[in-house]
Amino acid sequence: MRVLLALAGLVMLGYGGVLAWEFGSSRTINAVEGLAWFAGGPIVHDGLVAPVVGIVGLGIARVVARPWRTPVAVGVVLSAVLTLLAVPLLWRPFYVATNPGLHDRDYGTGLAIALAVVWVGVVVSGLAQRRWSRLALGRDQSSS
């Protein structure tokens, strides 16, 4: 089964390479855009995104109390992903192809509501974690 999955993956990788080659060789601007996409993405990720995420993670581990670490880390990740997904439509709302009913909304308000839901979940989860850790600590002390 692993061999079949590996072969299927290699076939898809090859097909993706063929499509990328056709795209890049069709026009010079496509080659430049393709290079920016395939090279720029990893460079930006490894040079900017990964170090920022690492520093934020270390900050969360040092500043936030233990029961709150996981909920806050999840909240930060979800907030970053939601914001990243919303940036194109916040920045240039009608730049993408229109789809009736999809683009006729206020993206800033939608993002704010989604982030509020995430952080309410973080607070609820953090309070539950804190309560659970206090109960577990109380049991440990009473059993000694």
C-alpha cells in the first residue's frame, strides 16, 4: 500500500512539474511570476514567518501560565490563519473573480467576528484548563 501511495504521489508530482513547466514557458511574465511563487514563498516562510512564529511561541511559553499556554497558542495560530486568508479580500475586495452572494459582504466585520469567536473559545478553554489543573492539584495534595 505504501508503494502504491508513493507511486501515486510521484505521478502527481511529475504532473505538477509538467504543468509548472507549461505555465512558465508560455510567456516571460508567467516565468517570472512562477519563479516568484516557487522561490519567494519558501524564502519568505523560512526568513520571516518561521522565525516570527518561533519567537511568538517562546514568548507564549515564557509569559503565559501553564494552563493557558495551549489555548493561547491555538488562538494565535487560528487568528493568524484567519487573518492571512482575509488579507486579499480586505486589501482589494473586488480583485478576485466575483461570485454572486460571496463578495457582497463586509470582510472586516466578518474577520472581527471570527476572531472574537476564536478568542472566546480561548478564554473558555483556558478557564476550563485552569479549573482542571486546580482540581488535579487538589487531588494530588489530598492523596499524599
